[in-house]
Amino acid sequence: MTHHTLSQSAHRVAAGLAAGLVILAAACSTTATASDSTVPASVSAPPSTAPPPTTTVVDEARRSMLLGILKSHHEAGDFVGGRMALRDADGKITTAVFGTPTLDPSSGPVDLDTPWNVGSITKTFVAVVVLQLADEGRIDLDAGIAQYFPTLKDADRITPRELLEHTSGLNDYSYQPPVLSDAHRHWTADEMLAVAEAAGRVGEPGGAFRYSNTNYIVLGEIIEKVTGHPWDQEVRTRITEPLGMDHTDLITGQLASPAFAPSNGAFVDASNAQDPSLGGAAGAIESNTSDLMRYITALEDGTLLSPESQQAMRAFIPGEDYSQFGVTHRYGLGFEEYATDAVTVQGHMGTGAQEAFIGYDPAHGTAVVVMLNVDNPGPQALMAIEALTAAKS
């Protein structure tokens, strides 16, 4: 759920984008060797919304490419265990895994089905619910939120649209000392908002993009005030159950699989680094590769939203400045765009206890899911861009 400002690791991996992305992707298509045959990979059934596959035979070229990306980033020390899925325009899905589920080298292979935390991809689920409620006339995206938060400063000037696109001016609770020093207890939405407010605003409503997890904590509360149900219940009813996403839900207790964080050139177990409540509507959903592929396909083809909301979700504004890395980043309503000279990817990056990325290439009809069992922001986005770039050839 963390801020999109690139971490040290992300700076390292992103620095290669401008000059080396095409070279990296081409190399990935030939990196896998016979020794990789012990790493499971498969072609799975396509999501219900995707066109039928043209073949049920494993695509060795695609498999080799995905394994090459996973292997190169594993050797670079970017993750302990990772998994990827690539959907071609014809609906065929190729999956691959690499590394291990724990720090024990003999604990592999990584399981494709175990749910991992998807971090800020949670924001896309919240955004879809809000946009559906707007389609139903139950939320006005451009009206002040004072009716939901009458005591919040300038609530009459802050709109749901501004919360969705991170232009509300609300500070981020995630990095404030009260949270960092007491991260192992359960936190309520009101407590997180109070911490953010005590830290002061970072801008005026309707101002520049400033990524803040607080925006989505507030949106989660708005969903509950409008529907009478917790935001995660609305996600289940409106998104995951209709799509058959049986491994996707809110994390309320222990992670289903260990999470790790970099420390002094190695990884340490970080499964209990913070209570899941601190993710909340900003980052506390868990899922797996097949569910996320169903989801990004539904986001892509308009299954979940009206044409008007589908267009609004992609009304991108300037986001983080990644120009020094050859990347143009823009943010919509709970949706992102990463553009390089080689490819444009629309989706969302997830950073939390574990890492994920969902995205598709609108020009070629391909989609990708990346999941890593580490809290190490950055590599998942680069891996997704590499895969979609290589898939063009």
C-alpha cells in the first residue's frame, strides 16, 4: 500500500528502462535453460471474459520468456519467490514460478494458488465499487464529502473524484510516527485519518497529484456509509464473486504465505511487520495469479463498469515523475498508466506485505500479472513492462 515514490531497489531496476528495456526483454526470451525445467509452468484456462485459447499446449517460447524474467530478477536479489502470468490476445494464458515460498532453499516450488497480499491493487477494487455506486446515482463524484465527514476540514471541497485520483490534499498516515511506532495493533479508519490530519495537509483539494493511502481509507468509509456494508463486503458482492475470484479477500489475520523484506543485502521474514488493518481499503486484499488475471481482463474489457465509468477511470493526470528513467507515469481513478518508448501499460502496482502488478497493453491485447513474496517496491512493475514488451515480438 506504500507510496509510489521509487524505493532504492526500484531506482536501480527502473534506471535500466530507458536504454535497456528492449534488450532485456529480448534476452529474457532465451535466458531459460534446461535446468529451469524443474520450475512449474503451465497454460491455464482463460478467464471467463477472455476469448477462448487457440491451443492447450504449453507455449515454450512464452514460458521461457517469463522464466527468464523471473530468473534474472531473482539472481539480482529482488525477491525470494515469484510468479507471473501472461495472457495473449487470443486468450491463451502462460504461467511460471521461480524461487521459494520461504527462506529455506528446499521449500520450493512456489505455489500458484496460495493467496498473497496485493497491496495497493486493493485501490482498484475500491475504485470500481465507488464508480459502480456513481453509476447507480448513489455517489456524486464531484460533490463534497461533508455529508459523510461533517467534521473533516474542507470536506465540502474534497470530492470522491479527488480521493480516487490522489488530488485531495490529504496526508498519508502510513509513514507517520504514531503508526510506525504502534504498527502491530488493530487500527480503525477514524484513527488512521486522525493521524493523517495531525500531520497536516500536503495540498489543497483539486491540486496536484500526491499519492496518499488515506484517500482510499476515506473512500472505504464512504462505501460503508452509502451501502450500509463494509467496503470489502461490497467488493465480494460486486466483483470477486461474480468473476469467480475464489482466492481473493480481505486479510484479517495471518498471511497465507510468509512475506519477506530486504535487510543488509539479504531477506528477513516480515510476515508480522504490521497489522493488516493498516492496509485496509488502501492495501489489505490478498489474491492469487489466476484471480488477478480474471480481474485485469474484466477491468480491460469493461465487464465491471459502464462505458462512462470505464472512460472516467482512464482520465489520467500526471502522476509521479519518472522521466529520468524513461517512464511516463499517469494516474486515473484508481488506475495507472506506465509508458515507455517500447510499450504503454495500464493497470496498477501493488506494494504491501508482498508485491504485485496487474496490467495490460491496450495496443496489443496482452495482459500480465506479477506477484512477489517480498516488500520490495519496484521490481514487479519492471517485470511487467519487460513481459509485455517481449510479448509484442
